[in-house]
Amino acid sequence: MNGIDSTDFGIDFGANFKDKRVLVVGSGLSGQGAAALLASRGAKVFITDRKPARELPEVAALGLPEERMFLDKTPDLAQVRPELIVLSPGVSPRQGFIQEALARRIPVWSEVELALRNCPAVSVGVTGTNGKTTTTTLIGELAKLTGRKTVVAGNIGVALSHEVVGLTEEDIVVAELSSFQLEFVDRARLHIAVMLNLTPDHLDRHGSVEKYLEAKANIFAHQKERDLAILNWDDPIVRGLAPQLKARVLFFSPTRFLEDGISLKGDMIVFAAGGVVEPILQRGELQLRGSHNLENVMAAAAAARELGLPRERIAAGLRGFKGVEHRQEVVGTFEGILFVNDSKGTNTDAAAKALLAFSEPLVLLAGGKNKGLDFHDFMTLVRERVKSLVLLGQAADEMEQAAREAGVSRILRAGSFPEGVETAIAEAQAGDVVLLSPACTSWDMFKSYEERGELFKELVRRHYTTQKSEVRS
């Protein structure tokens, strides 16, 4: 690698938690991982969750005494006497007992803080409003090409605290990091930190764009001079962070040639430094669609280069990468209609990038639960790019009003998700694209965007399978 190793990690790897009283808040994957890691370090673990025990069978597997579990109730800090509180990412820090703990100066960490403090491996973190999962997954695939053990975890469905157990200094961990996970980072350091972009999101949690950026920027807060920060030159907010950072900075840009960084020269993705330009591969060799994915590819290539992967192997890894499920995922082409599952498009910026990735006529299926975002600018783009807009979910009224004000010509409403899919299919004809890119979270109708995306794929395939069966009969 180029100047980075894990031997100077400089934080509390292997910290002695023996007999320390630690309260883990939230019993999902992150909470379970944190509890298990703490228990393995000798901590006296307490756990709390708003759900009742009958809905949390996995908590029983932790083997905690009943008096250390506060399920379906608020923990009494006077009873627990915690020396540390570890928050799962989905937990709001506005809860009264957490605010009380902060007022009493009890340390409050995110699960990521705990994990990285106990991680001897070389660490790569990826954040940004959109593109995190694609970039994290791609970096993970490229890191594996180094021949070193690589784990991919974080906001990608695998608890980081669960995955760091057993890693060594020779290994690599690649973590997708959300603003929720970075909000309570105290000293955790990342050897390579990536910020892809920043647009308004999660304002219902953070309250303002400034607070959202503050949480995201924590990914760089504890880097050292030898570490690397990878930033998007084209995003003025992200670019503006550079003068404040201790780490070396490497920019990427898909819109202009950079004399120092990764960018485009003609149609060639290149790395340039000190007057030397090294070609990586042609843009047309990529399987990923859309200019936003070019950003993801460049960021991943920069990280892979820092990990010591040769240019030829970086190019081979990029050529072979097909993308990630629920992110502009091609479901299939039926009767000349292309169906695309972009269920991860949970904000207007992500959905806008999906619209811009296609030149074909679009039927857009959108709606769900709003995260405090304004839809007006997005609907201006919808007016220009979408022939039929199908709306559903809690945000449908708000989205319809914004669409009408923007002059969107054809707006349809659906009372349920299956009805929305059928309506979108009925609106489409050969040569069109039916795109699920909701611009909203799934939490009004589904447990997750994954569940929403899976149902979309199932309903599309079932529609055409049933149609074929009826024709045959």
C-alpha cells in the first residue's frame, strides 16, 4: 500500500472492557454485533429496545440475564449505571435517557466507533448521500483482488462490530457508513475515507443540512497525515472540506480532467499525478449505467490504488462489476418493456440520477414516506423525463401537488404497491422503461427498501408469467 498500514492505528484496539457496564441501545444487527463484541471483551452488557421480548427472539441468543434486558421499556440509568452507551444507527439520540446520559457526560458511541476501536485491519470507509452501497461493494471486490482477506460491512446489512472479530493487521475492512452511524464517532480512525456527494437527506433526523454534513464529515475527523481522503471535486460542499482535513486528499471528477486525481480524459478514465497520466480503462468498458456510477467507479478505483492493487487488476475488476441489487437493477425486458428496480432511490437526488441514466421514455413509480425533503425541483425533472408518473404511499399527496405545480402532464394514483405496479405496466409500451425509483423511504408500507424491491421484481415477473399462462390456456 501507499504509506498506510494498520500498525500505527493509535487508538484503543483490544481495549479492556472487563467488568465495564455498557448499555447497548437497539437490538437489531448492529446492537447484536456490539453486544457480542463487548461480551467477548469481558464487558457487563445491558441491552434495551422499544420492542417487546416476543418480537426479539434473537436477543435470547445473547445469553444476557433478564435483569440486564430492558425490552419494551426505557432503561433506568440509576439502575444500570452505565460507563458507556453504544447506539445502534436506527436509534434516535433525542430519546430522554440518551439526552440524560449526554448531560451527565456518560460516553455515547455509535456501533461503528466501538467496531473500529477494536479493528486491527486496514479500514476503508465510504459515505455520501447516494452511491454508498455501490461504491462500498465495488471497493470490496477490488480489495479481494489484492489476495488479502476482505470483509464488507456497515450500513450494507452486516454489522461492522460482528465482522471485525478475528481480523488481523494484514486484512482489509470496507465499511459503508451512514450519517446515523457517524453521528457519534469519537476517536475512530479510517485509513481511507471516501465522501461521494452531499445533498439534503435525513432532515427529519438531523434537522438541517449543516448538521447532516457535520455528521458525514466525521468520517475524516480522526484521520492522520498518512491517511487518504477521497473527495468528489464536482460537489462544491464535498470539495470545500479539503482545506480542513489532516489526511492527504485525492479528488475525482467525471466532468473535467484533473492534473492530480482520477478523472476523464476524453472517454478514458485516468489517474494523473506529477505530470504523469496513467490510463485505467475506457468509460464504455463499464457495465454500470449513468454518470453518477462513473463517480462511484472513480472513487473505488482511487481506494483500490491506495490499497496497492495494480492498474491492470483495477481495470479488470471494474470491467467485471455488474452493480448492486436494488440500485438501477435490471429486472428484465418483457414485451419490449425494460423494468428497472431502483428501490434504494430513497431521496430525490438518487431518483433524479436514475431518471438521467435512461434516454428511453419512462414510466416512473414513486412515493412512500418522505424524509423531510422538498419535491419541487425533482418534479421539474420528472416533467422533462417522464411520460407517466404513478404515485403511492404517504407522500403521494405532497408529491402530486409538487408535480402539478411543475406541470407534469400525466399523474396517476395507486392505493397499494401491487396496484401501482399494475398501473405502471398498463401505462408502458414497447421501447419504454418502467422504473421504480421512489424518492422516498419504504417505511410506510415495508420494513426496508430491500423488501420493496423484491416485491416489485416478484410482481413484474408474476404479471408476465400469469399472462403467458392465460394465453396458453
